[in-house]
Amino acid sequence: MTQAVSFGGEMVHLHPWGALYREEKGQLLVSDLHLGKISHFRKHGAAVPLQASDRNFQRLDDLIRTFRPQAIVFLGDLFHSHMNREWDFFTTWVNTCPADLLLVEGNHDILGHRPFEKIGIRVCPTLFSEPFTYSHHPLKTFEGYNICGHIHPAVRLKGAGRQSLRVPCFYIRNRQLILPAFGAFTGSHIMEIETGDSVYGLAEDSIIPITQASAGE
């Protein structure tokens, strides 16, 4: 179940898998897939199941069926590694994807522009789609509103006794919205919640409003 949130004067839809959908523009935004990372670790002896890689593509396909976006914008760190078998899987997926594909380049996108552009993916350092500037890193200065990734935001929920749970989240502070990492096998960073921040945690099939404020207005 998605969560509709007002940000930048527009209702955007947060999905429990970490994607954001802009209905007004027909854009699906995802960040930090880190494709290729699983094959890289397996090559070096880590016992990471290949199903973790399959999940990324299955979830992308499910999101396409749900939202039918005109465009998918990857907010950086799309392909984490040098060329490996996951690039072949990704290329096959791109060839069947009905949406336009754009990559806002991240620090782990080490392949350069040409391999992406060769398979039909537009690459740019930032992208403006009024009233939002899309970037990989959270911008320090910007006009309008910034939607970004990179941080892999999460919060720690505390229960009875010493129980605690780390939960990936969408994080809104002032005019900036940070997406959680979409990819499997990615890690997360615990955020320090400040007054006025809005936090939406990810459950398997739902969004958990952890703290809500009038951020982004």
C-alpha cells in the first residue's frame, strides 16, 4: 500500500519497496540499486544468494505494472561494479522495459556514460523536473525542492527492554526528500531525527509514518 505525501506542493506516492511515483509527470523514481554488487561479492567468495539480484528486477517489473510510468529515473548508483553477469541481465531487462530510462549519475556508477547510452539510457549529473531537482547526493544549495538518494536512510525503532529494529525510510527535511536504497544487499545509515523532519518507514507491504510534520511545504 502506497502513502500519498504532499511535497513541494504536489502529492507524491511512496511505495514500501523504496520507490517514489510522481503521478503528475508519470515518473517512477528509484535510487541506489547497486546492480552488479552481488555478482562482485560472489566472485570474491561471499555467500550471497543470486535470488537477491533477481528480486531487484522482479520488483521493478511489478512497479511498472502497478504505476505504468512514462519514465523511470534512477537517482544514482545504478550499477555498482565493473561489467559482470548482472550487466547482461540488466541489458535484457532494459530491452523489455516500456518506459523511458534516465540515470542521474552517482559515485558508484563507474562505467561512464557510454555503456548506458548505448542501451538507450540518458545520463546526466542532475535533472530538473519542475519543481524538483533530482540528484544522487543530497544537495547543499538548490532552488525549489531536491529529491535524492545516496544516504540509504534508516531509523532505529526501540521496543520494550533493549529491543530495537533498523528500518529503511523515506526522509524529508525542509525542502529535501531522500529515498531509501532500492537494491537488495545495500546497507543503511541511521538518521538523526530533528524537529520538523518527516520520516516514513518501510514495511514489506506498507509505509509506516514514524514522524510527520509540515515539511516540504
